[in-house]
Amino acid sequence: MAKDINVLALVKGGERYIFLFDDDHRAECLRTLGRFASNQELSFTWYDAAVLSHKVRQSVPASQRPRGNRFQLPQQNDAPHTPDELGY
């Protein structure tokens, strides 16, 4: 069975950045975006990396996306409200 190839492209002036990756190599693509952004010889910026990495993450099929909240943050009603609850 053939694997699908994801394609990301960025045209910046006369430069073209084209990234090809399959679903198994999504993390490697994200690392490459970071390496390109940190290379001062390229016009590829951290903003470019952020935009393209967002697109990489969006390319995850819905069936493979994690469910629920990524972070377990306290809800507003969980926080102490009164001086007694705050320990004053």
C-alpha cells in the first residue's frame, strides 16, 4: 500500500521552501522547520516555522488527534476566592 505524502510549500521572494513528509515523519519535519529557522544564512524565519508547523499539526487525521484538553489547568471556580481560602 502506498503512503500519502504531505507537501508544504513557502515562496519567499525568489526562494522556494518545499517540505515533503509522510505521516510517520511529521516530527522530523517539525525539527527541520526549527533548524531552517535557526539558520541565519536562510531567509526562513521563526514566524515561517510557526506558520508551517501549525499546518503540519493540522494535517493529522482527526482519528489520530488526542482527545480532551492538552493541559490540566485549574478552572476559575477551583481557585481560592476568599481570604480564608487564600490562607490570610
